[in-house]
Amino acid sequence: MSDLEQQQVEEQEAPSHQDPDRALLFGPARRGSELARAGRIFVELLRGFRALHFVGPCVTVFGSARTKPEDPYYDLARQVGRRLAEAGFATMTGGGPGIMEAANRGAKEAGGVSIGCNIDLPQEQRHNDYLDLWVDFKYFFVRKLMLMKYSYGFIILPGGFGTMDEFFETVTLIQTGKIAGFPLVVMGSEFWDELFDFLQRRMVPAGTIDAAELERIECTDSPEHAVRHILEVAIRDHGLRRQMAPARALGESSPRKT
């Protein structure tokens, strides 16, 4: 590639109307634009850290945004949120409708802390009405970081591509030691049966995953069992860190009810 061609590649710009993720992934941009974008990403990270620093022990619930209130999985997620609240956990979700709304709703109805990390999607998602605290993010990867950083456990309910992405990224981070071996619970066994059959019958024999890695995943349809398992593993293997006190002089506060 000639110097001129290289310069043209480096100076191409994403159309101004594109959303931040698409602009980020568009390719090389002018150096000043890349620096400005890095600054915006840093500010979004800092805003997330500041907002969620005092949420205390929480569990993240993943699942479809398309699940309707009359769906049995909506009720299951609602029960999960309620049980998490009764156990003293904050319930964290992606903040949207469907399974996310149901888990937040159950937590809020039980008097627990309900948190949402919402993504700005103009045509699709707004935060649900059952949140004590929500943070809006422009970048998917920043949002996903926040959903994992503050949790002592993860619950996966039925969902689509986004849920599958969150499920397998969580498993990968645990497998590679990038996060501690926090409990991971999959619920809705009928929905996931064929996926786990594929993992056990194809991927394990092929040597692409180990059977022991699948054993880290707890499968149940019982909200009581799911929360009890998370409590036992989080306390036994990881301990529950002392919740930091907010510094009021810095304008900090906690969503925890006092």
C-alpha cells in the first residue's frame, strides 16, 4: 500500500449520524478523532464506575428483551429477582424490557435494590419502570463490563443473540481466569436442552472444551435453588466484600435503602 493510500485509510471518517459503536468499528479515523473518541470512552467508563461503586453485592440477570409479561419465563425471572432481594443481593440487568424488566420488577416488589445498565438503541430499548438506579451507555462493551464487574454471580434465562453473547463471554472469562469463578446459573432447562446437548456431545468429544468446564454451570428451574447456590459459592469461595461507604463531600450516594 502506498503512502497516499495509507493516509486515505487513516483519515476516513464514519458518517456523523452513525451510533458510537458503529463509528468506533468503522475503521481507522483521523488521529484527533480517535483521541477524542478514546476520551469519550474514558468518560463513559468513569461515569459507570462512579454510579455503580456503592451498589453492594449484586447478581446480574441476563435474558431476552422480547419476552412478554404473559410468558412463563417472565414470571420465572420475576421470582428470581424477588429471591435475590430476599437474600440481600442487588439485582442488576441490562435495564430493558422482557426478562430484564421481570427480574428488576421482582427485586423492587420485594424491597430490594434494582439496577439497570441500559444501552442507547433509538429503535429498540428504553429502561424499564422498575429501577432504583440506571445508567445509560453508548458503547456495548462498556455496558457489558459494568454488568460483570460488580456481580458475585450470573443468572442466564432464555434469550437471543445478545443473551448467548453474554452467556458465552461470562463462561470464557471464568474459563480463562479473567474473572474469578463466580457462580453461573442457567435457568429454563427446556429452552437450553439442545444447546447443552451440543456442548456435551460435540464440543467435549472434539476437545474444544473440557467436561469440567461444563460442570461449573449450574442448571435449575428453581429460583430458590439458583439463589441458594449463588449464596453458597459466593460466601464459601469468594467472600462478600465489605460495602464501601460513599463520600458525601464528593457527591456520592448509595442506592441501598437505609
